[in-house]
Amino acid sequence: MDSTTGNGAELESANGSGVTDALPPPPPVIPPNVEPVRIKTEIAEKKNLRVPMARNGFGSKGQKIPLLTNHFKVNVANLQGHFYHYSVALFYDDGRPVEQKGVGRKILDKVHETYHSDLDGKEFAYDGEKTLFTFGALPSNKMDFSVVLEEVSSTRTNGNASPNNGNEEQSDGDRKRLRRPNRSKSFRVEISYAAKIPLQALANAMRGQESEQSQEAIRVLDIILRQHAARQGCLLVRQSFFHNDPSNCEPVGGNILGCRGFHSSFRTTQGGMSLNMDVTTTMIIKPGPLVDFVIANQGVNDPFTVDWSKAKRTLKNLRIKVSPSNQEYRITGMSDKPCREQMFEYRPRNAPKNENGESETVEISVYDYFLRERNLELQYSADLPCINVGKPKRPTYIPLEHCTLIPLQRYTKALNTFQRSALVEKSRQKPQERMNVLSKALKVSNYDTEPLLRSCGISISSNFTQVEGRVLQAPKLKMGRGDELFPRNGRWNFNNKQFVEPTKIDKWAVANFSARCNVRQLVDDLMRIGGMKGVEIAPPFDVFEEGHQFRRAPTLIRVEKMFEEIQSKLPGAPQFILCLLPERKNCDIYGPWKKKNLTEYGIVTQCMAPVRQPNDQYLTNCLLKINAKLGGLNSLLSVERTPAFTVISKVPTIILGMDVSHGSPGQSDVPSIAAVVSSRQWPLISKYRASVRTQPSKAEMIESLVKKNGTEDDGIIKELLVDFYASSGKRKPEHIIIFRDGVSESQFNQVLNIELDQIIEACKLLDENWNPKFLLLVAQKNHHTKFFQTSSPDNVPPGTIIDSKICHPKNNDFYLCAHAGMIGTTRPTHYHVLYDEINFSPDELQELVHSLSYVYQRSTTAISVVAPICYAHLAAAQLGTFMKFEDQSETSSSHGGVTAPGPVSVAQLPKLKDNVANSMFFC
């Protein structure tokens, strides 16, 4: 009765009168034999949602090794309190919402300073936008404040701050405008209660009981660290921060700097809460004269040869400081005319007044204005466009030579090959150096002084966490002529050894696109080394040299003309064409050449960009790829064809590697490319084939695993399963092992409940009664956990595995450093076991993953992530080059290409010829 009365009172209040609304008619009577199917289905679907599996034990194999890791122990003394979540709304005094980025932190700091006592002295954790947290409640659930900010845009307080792109002219005489620049502004702040988060949720998360509240509590802690860095004047990039310190910056070319900073985030682990802190690098634009950046960015010698239409796109939204006023602005565009010719209207200081008492305006060029009104003669920018820092309808022009780029501005466009190489080279750090830098950074950050962390009893240790690792023994490898060996330090070679399954090359040719090398000597050396490795190579049919007249022709024409030459002379299709490229890096010929060979003619091809005289090691590495592409095997695990490889050898098993490749930064119109590779010829786990499709840009979930076309399935998985069946003695796989790359922890449930469901559906479409068992792992390289030896300055040895202490408190995950880190600090791969119906023991699974790092046919080293994932990367990247020279709106006949739902269509990939589709063409 009490409950009913309460609801009635609420109804009265909501209606604003003492009379409740008339009750609706009663629902129709449902016959007893009707089953509410829809409701039941929804409930069943919720119950059946898969979640990442719990850990089923710890591995024990391998030599134990003491290690340190860049996780710092976090103690939480006050678990009884609560974080309070508030929504923040910012307005100008006229009621307009504040949309300018970066000003929020200044406004909230001013609120905190001005109304400290009204807020009960509470400290804020503010995310810079619309969310604020406190430890303990504010005095009221809704609070309004008014503050006045001086110099809103003249100083940087964090990486997201922006200068005011106000409309004031740079005119001492324009008094009307000088009376109202954005030097001071009034703001109104609304703070409204949203939710309460118990710190006890952190304790639950450390026991493996994760919830939305625990994730929110960790988010609060991360926001506190971001705010702490913002107050130190850092550039903030998600959970990384970068100080304005020139000693942390290295030039990488084009006036772009690699800026070293630090990542920091809180993690729940088996050992409790920890702060994961690591060195990270972002790209920034070198501060200084704007003209220097424009010249360097375009690789020209002076500003008079700059492509200004291109520069306009590059410079938009960059922040500059203008001399001599020292004001900061954001670039909004450029003038159409040079300074000498660009006119604008202004009111001179002593201009005569009109009949309304207003000063009359005059038209003047930007050049004359600076010369007459400012007494500043332009040195070189009189004949160059002006920088516009105003609005489109009310521009404010500044000569180029008076503009200086301010520090800590991110460069988010794609780097060229040479810049990437320089960045990698200059951001490497040996393990000991990285440890020293991190220790110093933690000390400088001084988190113990952060009031909010202190108020909730959180303290951070300054010591690296000690963990115990194990070094797994490398698997034995099988070579040709019955040779076997154990790799040493993650490496082996083919000195005096042959490939385990060498191919025979009878019909082949060489296509030389103006490469500067001795082609005849190269061919002789390749045949000689092939013989040493067991690959019989007959002399090539011919060497086809590119005609001089085509060397400067468009890329597609160069490829077409070369094929016309080859077709006119060859009696039939060759097994293989060796292509000599003219440039070593990013050669434009590569994509069109590969496409022509693989999709039109079905010819295996190997591209080389040789030095004048390639050495034997270089040619051996090329032969590794050629042999694998033509169906051979270079080496394999000794246990692959024996029952010793228990789970794999006893039961037909297919191994899948899945990845999605996205375009470069800023290429939002380029389709993403999904690649899935699969093992074939069971019981081998060293041979693979690939299926590749396009999908909408930036879509991370693979969309073509199943693709129904009437009663047929044109999806990726069916294609791969049919190939496995055909190549494995007409056996269906009873076990399907999936390695998924490129997804974050927030996407695990999608992989488990969308992608895995599609794979199961593909199996059922082939055979309704077929029920294979699944094992699903996600591999992550994009994380910040590193390991260091306690007794050596070297990297951890290859085969080092860690599955305790800093791993997830409940879920099944482990870190593996399979490869030998020769330069910099080894980055382990973080494997998450999401689903296992096969019931691997921890040791069996860890040994399988470790072994799959030794079956990569392109190299004689263990690799950092399992081979199927590397092959998926390669297949996606290679077919991605097919699209480089095509109009994206075209849709060619596709190898199962996918079209996005709705009006947006996705350019599809051309179909590979059957004789290469089943090969390791991507090697």
C-alpha cells in the first residue's frame, strides 16, 4: 500500500494538479497457449553473451628469471569514501555556450580560486570539457558561479589551449576595437550532480570484479593525472603528456620534431592497483618563424617557390604569436593576394568625422598599413600572401614575417618514409636508459603533492615492480636434408643448410625498371645461392629492360608498357617474375605491378630494390620469400608432422590470423582493409593463405566474415574453410584457433559476440551438424608495459613469458617477448585468451603461441607476434597498395569485396587469380 501511495503522489506532482490521468484500458487477455517469444529471445540472448574467460592456472615451464616492470605500486588507504561526478556547463555572460577549446580549465581554476569556501574547500578533477569529479560531495547538487577571466587566450595552460581567434585588427588607431578585445570576459558556470562512485569499486576490481563503477573510478584517477600535467603546462594527448622542454625534442625532417613525453595510466593487476608509466613520443611542429616551417614542410629553398594553396591546408588551425604585439591567434586561412595588393578598410587615428560623428574609413593595403601606421617595413613578405587570423567575413591579415609558431603544437599528418625512419632511430632507448628516464619523470611529476590523490589516501611507490618471468626453450626447427637445430638467442641461419621444401624454378624472367645494378651478375648470384639452398633455378628466359622513353611516364603506363614487352617475347606465362625497382623506399611502381601480376595474370612476383652489388645475405633473404611464394617451405617445427605436437597433430586444426588495416592519419575516405589468413595442409602450421576485403573507413570489426548472397555464403571464413578441407585430405577442422589483432580491451566483447558468432555461422552454413571447438586470443602490441632484467643492462631474453603479478586479476592473459630485442627496449606482446573450448593447459597454450613466433617464412629470427597475425598485416598492406592509383568511387569486380550499408559504397578489391590466391603471395 505504501508503495502505491508513493507513486500516486508522484503522479499528482508531475501532472501539476490534484487529479490523476484516467487509467488506460486493461491489456487484452492472452490465451494460455501463447508463448511470449520475443521477450524470451531477448533474455536468452543476454544470458548467452560471452565474456572473456577467467584464468585457468599459471604456466610452469621454462627457466625462472627475476624481472622489473614499469608498473609502480599504488596504495589506496581510504576505500570507504566516494567520488562524486558532476556535469559542467560553461556560458558567456550573454547566455551563449562556450565552445572554444582549452578555456574550460582556466574557468574552473578561477571558480575554484574564487569560491573556495562555497565549495567546502573541495578539490576538482576536471577533464577539460563537461565532466568534473570531487572526493566527497559539494554543498549542493546544483551550483551556479560567475567568474571574470583576464587574458583568456594569451597563455597556454595545457596542450588543448587555443589562442583567441578574435576579430580585432592589429591597429593602434582602431580604438573602438581595442576597447573590446578578449582581454577579459565574464563566464557563467553550472555544476550539476550526476552520479556517485564508491572507492570500494576499486577494491572489487582488484579482486577481478570489474564493473562500470570500477572503470569510472579508474577514469577519475586518470583524469587527476591529466589535470596535474595540464597545470604544469604540458601538451596532453589522451593519457600521455609532453613538457615544453627542447631537450626532449629531436628533429625528424621538414621542421617536425619528435617530442618525448610520458604515458601514465592506472591499472588493476593481480598485485593490486598500479601506475603504468612509460616513455612515449608524439610529433610536434618546430616553434619559430612560420616561414621556416612552410619552406621546410614543402622542401623548397625560399618562400617564393612555395605552393601556397597546399600551405593554406597545412597551416589551418595552427597557433601563432604575432610581433610586435605578442598576441596569440589561430590561423583561419590566407589572403588571396600578396600584402602589397591585399586591401582592407580601417579608421585612421586622426580621420575626419562624418555627419554621424563616426570616423571615416579608408582603404589601404596591408603593406602600406604596416609601413605608415606601424612604421614597419616588410623585409620579404610584401609579395607573399598574408596570414588570416580573423573570420571569413571579417578577416584580420598579418604579414608572414610577423608570425611565429608557438611551442607544443601536434603534427597529425602522415610522416614520409624518411621522417618515420628518423623518428624510430631517435626515439630508441636502451633498457637502462629508459628506466633512468622513467624514474626521473616519476620524481619530477611529484604525484604525492596532488591534493585530490592525498585526500582519498592514494600514494604511488617510486620503485619498479618486481615480477617473476620464465624463459621458454626455443622449439627445434627442421631444415633440408634432415638437418635440425635449436635457435640460439631467437636466431638461426641457413649457412651450409638447405630449405626443408625447396621449389624448382624453370620458367622465369626479370623486369628491370631502371634499377642501377649489374643485372647479369645479380641473376648469376641468385642462381648460385638458390643451388646452395636446394632451389634449382634455371637461367631466366630474358631480362626485360624498361625503355628510356618511359622512365618519366606515369606509373600505370610504365607497368603497362613493361607487360606489353614481356607478353610480346615470352612463349607462355612464367612461374615467376623478378622485378627490379628503381627506388628503395615507397616506389610507386610496387602497387600497380603487384596488382597486374596477381589479378590479371596470376604470376608470382618478387620485387627487389637492390644496391649496386647485393651480397649473399641479401639474396638469401629474397630467396626465403620467393621459395615461400612458390609453395615451398624454408623451415618448419620438428614436431609439425609428428604426434608430439599433441593438440594440433592429433585433431584437424585450422589457425586463423585476423587484422584490419586503416589508412594513414587524415585519410578518412580510404577504405579499411580486413585480412584473414588461415593455415593449410594440416598438420602443418607453417603454410598459410589469405583472404582480403575492403570495408568502410576506420571500421574495426571485420564485416565480411559471413556474406550471404542468396543461399550462398561469399564470406571470408567459408573461402578459408573450403581451402583447408581441400588441402588437408578432405578433413574439416575440429578445432579452430583464432588470433585477432588490433582491438582494444573495450572491443573484446564485440570480438566475442559478433565476430566469433559470424565464424560459427559460416561453419553452420557449410554443415548444420558441424560443431568445431574454438580458441580465441587477442594480441596487443599497442600497450605500455615493458620488462627489464635485474642483473643485466640487456633486453630480456627471447622466450620470456610473464603471467602473474601485473597481469589481469581475473582474466586469462600473459605477456610474451618471443623475439630478441636487438635495439631499443623490447616491447612484449600482450595476449588475452578470451575463449577456450579446446581446454588447453596454460603451458600448452603458451608453448603453442611461442612456437608460432618461429614459423615466419620471411626471416630467420623469432618474431614479436605470432606468424598468422604478421601475415594478415602483410596481406592487408600489399592489397592496400592496389588502391593507391585508383579512383575510390570506382567499384571493380571483386574478390568478395564488401559494400557499406546505406548510400556510401566502398571500393572493392579485384579478385586474385586462382593459382596465386592459395599461395603465400604476401610473403
